[in-house]
Amino acid sequence: MINLKNKRIIVTFLMHLGDLILITPFLQILRRHAIGSDITLVVDEKLADVVRYNPNIDHLVTVDKKGKDNSLAALWHIGKELHNQHPDLLINLHPNERTSFLAVAVRAKQFVGMSHFLARSFMDTYTRLDRTHLHAADMYIDVLRQLGIEDHKNAGLQIFTCPAWEKQVQNFYIASDLREKEPLVGFNIGSAVPQKRWPVERFAAVADYFSNRGFRCAFYGGPMDMDMVREAVFFMKNTPIICTGKFSVGELAAAVRRCSLFITNDSGPMHVAVSQDVPLVALYGPSNPKFYGPYTKKAIVLESTNEYKIGKSMKKIIREGNYKGISVITTEEVIEAGNELIARYGIKN
């Protein structure tokens, strides 16, 4: 078992929004076992708000991976600066080439976790990625298990907000004429992968249904989702609150926390909703929710296929022409799931 107490520990992770939220249970467990240790987390600069106020880390280092730090020389320079802090242990949480190169550049006394195969010769302990049995959040926790830590208790996904973000969100909702205790149904209709997007006209129909039931409805997402949201609003008979592109990542967490129910494609904002303990309906197409689904019991997952449950990879199903697409999920199924969660958690309108 590796000794985590009274160490200088660096954790490197330069992946996307949803992935970064999924390492927060790992951080909870690491903090609990790294008694007296100083923990630095290295993340993508544009996503830093996800962990900016996380109590399980002591220092946050950001990398502008698609901007000024998008070169081996820049990563080596960051690694050198981290090396000068004399770290005892580096834990790398993804085999991505960029993150692995940075981890090597730090030259910590011990280098453990995951890595690209070209970096493995520099490691003291290598954790094999288990993408066949474990949810992604548990896959990161498995790094600690392989280091000898068996106590994996955690509070699930977490994003901590600050008063400034909360005030910004409050002012926006006041300007949108959202009453203090008025129930709000949130929608995230975007996703970075087109095959993960449920048809916008069906989101519109679901939003109209809940609007007619007496709920306020709001659309979230980033600036890249604006065209889809405009299209959805065009199909609607009611007027929703448009939050799309209005909030930073940290503000988004504070904004989504206000929702009574969240209906979403498989996406980063889905994990944001989970981190704020919001009941949600998650729509899944080509991804397997067993591995990348909502890390919560407060969710109903609707899937376009169950083929991967019998061992086939989704890439193979698509290649064979047997993938039916996310549009096989019906509007009625989504409404039924939403109503089930409303009844289960006593959401009043």
C-alpha cells in the first residue's frame, strides 16, 4: 500500500467537462486518506471553475491546452515549474498523450496512475484502465484501489459554487420573472456528438407539456447550442427562459441547482445537474450509460438501444448498420419519466 500521508501530491487531468466532474469522488477519497498532505490538481484552464472551490484540493494549476500551452515546450515548462515544488507523488488520471507528457515532465519522486503507453516506462505503478466493468467515476477511484486503498466512500459528483456566481444567477432569474419557489424544469438539448442529440422538436414538445402543467421551463447549454435552442423555441407554443450561453461553467452549476427536474442528452451539463443533486431524465444514444451514465440514483435513463448489454461495442453496432439512433426514444417516454420523478420526489407545481 502506498503511503499518502504528509506528501506533496500532484494530480494531472486535462480532459473535458463531464470527465472532470467525474473525478470529484476520487478527490474526496484521496483527501480523506492523504492526511497532512498538500494536493495540487492540474486541469484545463477553461474548466477550472468546476474545481476552483473544491475543498479536497489545496492548489489549482491551469493549462491553456488549446491556446498558449498547446505545445510540448509549454507543457514541459509547466512540468518544470511543478518539479521545482519537489512533489513526492504524481497521480495521472488519464492515458491521453498530452496529460501523460505533462506527468512525465513533472519528474515526481513517484509516478502512478494511468498513462499513454509511451510514458509507462517512467512510471512506478501503472493502473490499467477498466472500461468493461466500471463506471468512469469508479474507474478513477480504481487508481486508488490499485494503490492499496479499499475505503471508497464518497458523496458522489460535486461542484462547489461561490456567492458571486450565485448572485449572478439569482439576478438573471429575477430578470426572467422566475418566482422564488416556482418549480423549474431545465433542458439541455445539446451535445458535442451529433448522434447524442435527441430531436429538438421533441424537446420543444416536452417543454410545452410541462409548461402547460404549470412548470416554468428553461434551456441551458453553451453558446454552441444557441441555434438548436432557437429552433426548439420556434416549435414551442409557450415561452421558456433562455439560459443558453448566459453562464460560465461555475455559474451553470448554481443555475441548474435551481431546477426541480432536468431533462438532458448525454453531455457535460448532465453531470453538472448530477453534481447539484437534481433529479434528471437522461437520454442515451451511442454511449453506454453503464460506464458514462448519471452517477446518481436520482435519474431515469432512457436508451435508444440495449445491444451493448449483450457485449457488443457501439462502434461495431453502428458499423453493422444496426444502430437505430437516439430518435427511437419517444416524446411520451420522456414525459412519463419526468412525471415519475416529479411524483417520486414530491415536486409541486
